[in-house]
Amino acid sequence: MLVLVVNAGSSSLKYQLLNMDDESVLAKGNCDRIGIGGHVSHKTADGRTVDEDCSFPTHTEAFQKLVEVLTTGDAAVIKSMDEISAVGHRIVQGAEVFDRPCLVTPEIIDQIDELRELAPVHNHAHALALRACSAVIPATTPQVVVFDTAFHQTMPPKAYMFGLPYEDYETYHVRKYGFHGTSHRFVSAALAEAMGKDIKDLKIVSCHLGNGSSITAVDGGKCVDTSMGFTPLDGLLMGTRCGAVDPSAVTYVADKHGFTPDEMSQYMNKKSGFLGVSGVSSDNRDLTAAAAEGNDRAKLAGEMLAYEIQKYIGSYAAAMNGLDAVLFTGGIGENSWEVREAVCKNMSFFGIEIDEALNRSTRGELMKLSTADSKVEVWIVPTNEELLIARDTLALISK
């Protein structure tokens, strides 16, 4: 059974085609620069590729190209879209409306689009992609939407409410929503399996670290708190995002620069974080290299990140009244031994001890890093959001 997984952004359309009989990836790619030109990059499991400029005025043309490269030419993997059993879509913001995957209907697409104010960069793009997909794929092919925020809907009000007047929550839906939920759900379940334990018996801190980063407290398989808030701007220092900042510092800086609210939002989302602190790059690999060469600001950015992660681990251990395991995932979490080592240093009070040699030699693979005498297990767990979306899609259409 074949499932196509789609992750649409405002100007991109990433996809994977999976054979769910063995959960293998047949092909994956990206149609990007939608609305500003167009380019497709496509690669099959056996190494055949398509890499060319295109014309993508809208998401519809991008979907048409997606169908073309999957079904025709030297890098085709199927003969027609009729071979695909379902399409699964990643949706960033489901708010309190969606707490689980659901089948796509015109009404569901409208509801996703209505949530655009809560995720202006993402949700309208998702709605455009859903409508474009519906226009291109066979009408008999079911589509399923899987929400990043759904996993975090188990947070109690004491964790998701802000200290603003309650009417702002009732009227404008201002609260913590959390993001990366699909990743946190996948890796926490994968960790429980690797540990040979029932996830219901585990207290886990899941560290999804990349250009965008979030930390989640997973107690018994359910999210009880997470670092990202009303938007993905909150929480940790990230590639170009500032993370948590005193709200008065925001209004003060906006006033000093003469920024409008939108300009201040861009400043915090696009010009801050690793880039803003270091003045070097938004890429952690560049920061690590610059710090090794003696760049103090790059070193500071790295120290800030590790320190913030340590604080979240401590606070979430308190929130869960215990801690069994810490996991690292995402591009940085899986590949940067430097960040993992910096986080796990000076955490002996929590019973965290890692094998530094093993940590330094391991990249991107499932691996236990903690020593035999560590009271808390520490793991690398590679994430696979596309696979979980495909599994959710298959489970729903099977009903």
C-alpha cells in the first residue's frame, strides 16, 4: 500500500512516497520557489534524480509537477496516481479544533484556513496545498491531515495558559499550543521501544533540536508541557528565532528601532537567534566551527543554547516528578556531539552521565549514550515525521 506524505509551506511542497508494506521510501523531493519561479528536486530510492527549474505560479502547478515526476520519465516510481492509496498532509496549527488526524473534506480545509491568524506563515499555505492536491489527484483517493499541535493537546491548563486576562484566551484563543508534536510523538514512542519498556511507565524529556527547536515533557506517553508557545517563536534560542524574551524588551526594542508590530515580528523570527547573537550564521555547524576558531560571540550562542536546554530538563523533571530518559533528535540533536556534550555536562545531580567517547563518535543513529551508572538514560533517537504521518494516514483510512 502506497502513501504519499506532503508537507506544504508558503513557497514549497516537500513530499515522500512510502510503501507501507515495509515502510520504505520509494521517492522523495521538493517543489520549491512556488509563486516566485519554480524548481523541482526529486530522488528515488535507487538514486535516480530530477533537478530542474519549472514554472510554479501556484501550488496547483507544483502538485502537477509532483505527479509528473512520480509517474513519468527516467525517475518515475509508479505508473499512475491510482496506485496511491492515500495522501497524508502535515498541518502545523490545529489549535483546539483538531486533537487527532482526520479525513479531508472541503469543510476541514476551510477550518484549517480559518486558523491562519494563529500560524500565518503555514496554515493558509496548507489550505492552498490541500485544495491543489484535491484538484490533481484522483477523487477516490482519500486525504488525511495530521496536526503538529495535536500531541500537545494533553497539556493541562496550568501549563498552556498565559498570565494575560482570561478574556484573551476566550476571545482570541491566546494560549500555548506547542509545535513539533509529530516528531515528539514519534521519538518518544521509538525510545520506549528501544528501552524495552511501556511508554506509560516512562517520564521523558524530548529535545528536538534544529533550525527550529523545542523541548517537550512526555509523561506516560502524553505531553504535559512544551517549550514553544502561542507560536514557534517561544522557548529556546534557535537559528534565526530569539526564543523566550521579556515582553517589555520586545516593546522597548521595537520603539528604539521604530518597528511596526510586523517588522518586530520579522526581527525576532528572522534576524535573531544564532544569527543575531553570533553575527556569524544561523547554522549550528558554522557556529561550532567559529567557536573553535576563537569567536566569542559564536561560543556565547552555543553556551546559551546548552544552558537553556539544561534549564528545561530540570524544570520538566520537576513538572513530571521524575525523569527516566532524555532524548536528542532533529538535525542538531542527532548530529552535534558538541551540543549533546554541553547539555549533559554538570547534570550529575539529575543522575545524567554520558559516555563522551561514544557521544563524539555517534551521528544520526539510534544510540544509548548514557553510562551504566547513569540514573537517567540518554539517547539519540532519529526522528521520522513523514513515517508517522503515513502510519496515521493508513490507520485512519483502514477504519
